[in-house]
Amino acid sequence: MKQMFIGGQWLSAQDGRTIAVINPADGQPFDEIPRGGAYEIDLAVRAARAALDASWGQTTATERGRMLLRLAQTIQDHHEELALLEARDTGKPMTAARNDITVMARYFEFYAGAADKLHGEVIPFVNGHHVCLLREPLGVTAHIIPWNYPAQMMGRTIAPALAAGNAVVLKPAEDTSLSALRLAELSVAVGFPNGAINIVTGLGEEAGAVLAAHPGIDFVSFTGSNEVGTLVQQAAAKNAVKCVLELGGKSPQIVFEDADLERAAPIIVRGIIQNAGQTCTAGSRLLVQASIYERFVAQVAQIFERVRVGSPEMDRDCGPLMNPTQLARVNRYIDSAKASGIPVMAQGQIDPEVPAGGYFVTPTFFGSVPRDSALALEEVFGPVLAAFPFTDESDAIALANGTPYGLLTAVWTENGGRQTRVAKAVRAGQVFINSYGAGGGVELPFGGTKRSGHGREKGFLALEEMTTTKTIIQFHG
């Protein structure tokens, strides 16, 4: 059984409760994690505050960067071990799990280089005064991450926080906590002081809710559902604590008649099957100009039919979904769409050799989807693609913006003027032109508009989110 990591110590839950760790590929438990709650969260917050008041708070920016760089290298040194752990915990294909570990290491590497680049300013003012602007850490930062990309999300949220000099308390998803606990072990080996990094495992409604509402934290980063994001924001607001929220998406791929269709088609399919569609940036809506709609949908369908689903070691295009709740949810969307008469353009296939009891779903591509249907407006969070025809540029923009979400958009056209017009008109935190990426690279600021959340992660903007400024006005005569 695993233990939590608080203040440099490995601890079980005070009351001894545990949570079973389930392998999504076969539905079987293979480990246990502690079911932490209010006591453990309070202990972790206090440990983080103590670290700020002691060795971690006195660590220079240069040395913080060196620690992060050592951690990045240590992750790479344990790359295959971490990938195997991540694949078993999440059900991801091995290729995807290996990529996630590479990206996690890249986060620590990127922010290692940024740690001593957070500079202040000198502000011209009236004679006899010297004014400087300092950029300082917020203090104790809380990080509540989801189950779909545990390793990547951990690097994405705690690496900039640590680079900026904060002490962190991380609550990983109860479904996928193993990579976080292993990272804690590696952080000790590279010299992070006690309390700089704290990992509390437990249920969202028990540990996560208490963390968001704790009066001892100074910042909350949350990625997850709109419903829980609202609760997190309300809890933090009671303590006047700033939040960065990433709450999902219904991202459109807009294909105009002059697009390079041969290039676009396979990228569009990858954009929805990545991580079995369990990603906030999944390109779940395919918007195609009416003049090429039938031809291009058929082209995408041919590729979609070749999608294969299997267990991690099979290393297919998709793995299983995360848990039974997620499996039931995605199947409800598929069954409802079929029952309402929405045509199925193509389906992938589940490998017949997958283990019994795994949470596997058949990837499905629907065509001519009504604009007011659930498939058009709601986040399915599975390998389900919905196609829509549009008439012209203005219709495409209206359709793209016609959901409560605004996270990511792709624009496929060779017309430079149209590229710029559409990119400016769509409401999204990121816009790809003739390309598509799940949130883009480590260097690229990422976040949403509307119900996709607010604030920015990645790039240097993440460092700004996790710091504050202090203005010092000195009279010198």
C-alpha cells in the first residue's frame, strides 16, 4: 500500500482508510492509496507554510532552478519505470504514457530555466523617490489535478509554482495518484527540502474540497468539470484566494473548401482519439464547408475506421476509459445519438484480445449532427466525433462559437486573410491554423474563455499567475 507525502514524511491516513487503485484495462485492483481528508490537508498546508518560513523560503532562484533541472533529469533517468506506472494506472497505450513522461520532464526543465528570470522593475516617479516593483511568490499554492493526464498535469501545475518560490500542496485524482507519489520520492533524492512539495491522496469531496477552502492557502489551480470548478471557485472566494481554472471544452476543427484535406484528415482523427477522447482539448466537433462536406467526411471516415482500441501493452490508438462511470457516460451519448437517428459515419474497433472487465468503448464518428443536440453542445469526454456542415465564413464562426465552451479551435484554410479573420473571431484560448495540438507545447500559454475557465497555464504566463507584485516607494530626498 502506498502512503502520502507530507512535510517530508510518508504517512497513512489518520483513520486508516484507503482507496483501491483499479487497472482500467481489466477492472481489477492492484494497489491501495490512503484516503486522506481534512486532517491530512491541514497537516500539508502547515508543512508547506513551515517550508516557506525556513529552508525553502531562503532558497535562491538560481538554486530552485537547479533543483528543478535535477528533477527533470531524474524523471528522464526513470522514464520507462514511470511510463509503465502511468500506463497501468490510467490504461493509456504505452506510446502515449511514454510521451506523457517526456512532457512532464520538459515542464520541469522549462521552468528550471525560468526560475531566475522573474525580474522586477524600476518605475520612474517624482524627484526624491526611488520606486521598484518586486515579483514575489504567492506562498502556499494548492493544486487539484484530474485523472486524464496525471503526470503531465502535475508537471504543468507544480513546476511553475516551485520555480516561482511557492510551496505546493497537490491533491491528485483518486483514480490516478501513483505517478505523483513516485515523483515525491524522486524530489527527495534531488534535494527538495521538507514541505516544499506535499502530496495528499483522497477523494475530491473530502480532500479536494477542504484544500480549496483552507484558509492557509494563497492560490488554487484546478482542472476538471464545470460543476466542481464552480465549487472550487466559491470555496476559494471565501478566503479571497485567486484561482486558475481549466474546465473543459467542445473544440471545433473548422475545415474550409480550400484546405489541404490530405493533411487535415489524419490530424483531425488523432485530435479526437488521443487519450481515448479523454482530454479537454479533444477536437470533438468537425465543421466542414458544405461544398466539400460529403467528400471530406468520407475521407475522415476511412481513417476513423482504422482506429483500434486495446490495453496498454497492445499499444493501439486508444486505451480504455478511466472508470465505470466514464464508460457509462460515453456510452449514453453514443446510444442516445443513435436512437435519435443521427447517422454513424464510421466506428473503430476494440481488439478482441482485450481483458474482460476493462472499460473499453467503441470510437464513433457521427455525421450531420443537429446543432442543438447534446453531441453539439456538451462535452462527451470520449472518442466521439460529430460533424456539421456550414455555408460560409460567418456561419462557421457562429457555429464554432455556439457552445458554452471556448478552449481550443483549429482553422484549416490556405487563405491568409481568412486565417486571421477567423482566428480573431473565434472565442478560444488557443487557435491552431493548419495544425492541431492538445493544448500545444509547454512554452505556449494555455487556458479558456466562457465556461472553459479563466487564467493561464504554461509558458511564462503561468509564472505571472503564481506570483504577485509588491511596489516599494522610497523617499531619499
